[in-house]
Amino acid sequence: MANHSPAKNQQHLSLALIIGNSRVHWGLFIDKTLYLTGNTSHPSASIIQQLAQFPTLDNWLRVISLPEDILHISPDYPMPVILASVVPQQTALWQIYPYLRLITLADVPLQRMYPTLGIDRALALWGAGITWGFPTLVIDGGTALTFTGVDGDKCLLGGAILPGLGLQLSSLGQKTGQLPLLETSLIKTLPPRFAMNTSEAIQSGVIYTLLSGIKDFIEAWWGLFADSQMIITGGDSKLLKNHLQQQFPEIGKRLIVDNNLIFQGIGNIIQQFPI
């Protein structure tokens, strides 16, 4: 493959891919500064093979919707990819990409991390700390709902994992004979607590239990660090924040929504990478 290095005064692009359980979150960095983010489905093996064979900006533009105002950069620009993945099968597929930098726990400057800690949780925690200050608690409302805390010395304090909002709804719909399969979009407003139909009864059981659980974890965190920041991120972050504000105003008003935590963590780490 020809070496199409960027011109001396040309901007340097890199693409961070966060492979989650449900989709891929991507962040475009220009000269190591986060420029744009988006989401896409998991690419197939054939698409990854195509990108590995022709890892150019022009080819990437066919796969994800990058902004048109970067088109002044050569279409032959070899796109570096920074990968953080919690899906081993996807991680394995991406190993063939020629300009790949895999982010692992060893790259995250936190202390006392255990070997099976998800790289997404570690990066989000680091991103939250450097953006909002240490100590901090990160609540990730994605496929799984996770709580992860770090103290003022940048030491991991641990956390918890449970099924997220969508996963709880889908498990009832898929694992029972008569209960309907519901989408999270149905819970834009809080349902009646004591519902008079099956759909609202499911919504009530899931959302009120989930909100009470979040409240319990936050209050336990306040017992350790009363003045620290608490950040919520992930696909259901805004929905959960809105409902928490209705149910528990004191908690809701202190909870910060930030869906770029992982990219902020990656951005800080890649400052150490050579261009």
C-alpha cells in the first residue's frame, strides 16, 4: 500500500471507535481535538475488510457520515483508528486494520483497576475526572446500567452493573409468554405507579424501581463524597435525568449529563501519542 502521509501543514485526523454492546460510537478528532461524534451499527466483517484494504478518508466517508467540510483533506488520507471495545468478536475483526491503535486498561491513568473492568467504564471515569474533577461518580445508562466511582487520588473505588432500561423491558417481552415487548421511547413521561393495563404496569415496575436504585447509589456516594460531581452518560441519560428530576429533585438538579465522557478520556490519552 502506498504511504499517503498528510502534507506538512495539513490537519491530522483520527477516528475513535467505541464498540459497545448495541452499537458503535465514533468520534472524529482533528489535531487531537474532538470535533464531531456520532453512532452507527456494528460493521460487518466484509466492511471491516474493505476498510482495512483501503483505509482512506474517501472510503470512510462511504461508511459513516463524516462532515463535508473536511473534504478539502486528501481523499487518500490514511485514517488512523483508535479502538476501545467491549465486544471481543468486534475487537478481533478490527485487528486487520493497518492504522489501528487499541486502547486498553494499561493506557488509562487510574489506580487499582481490576483486570476485567470494562474499558468503556474506565475511559468514562477518566474522562469525567479530568473534565469535572476528582472524585466523581459516573452513571452509564446504556445497554447495562453501571455505577463507577473514583476518589480524589484517582483510585478506582469500584461500582455496580445491572440491566439497563431497554434490556429490562426487552427481557420481559422476550422471556415471557404474554407480556408485550416495549421500547424505551414509551417512557418519555412517567407512567402511573399503580397501572391499570399491562403495558403501563411494566413501565411502572421497571422505571420506578430503576429510579429508586439510582437514588440509593447516589445517596451512598454522597455519604462518601458529599461535594463531588455525579455524571450520567449513555443512550438513556437524558431520559433518566428528566425522570429523576421529577421524582427526586435534589438529586436530579445535581446530576450532570455528559455523553462525551469516553471521548474526553480518549482525547486526553491520545495527547501522549505521536502524530
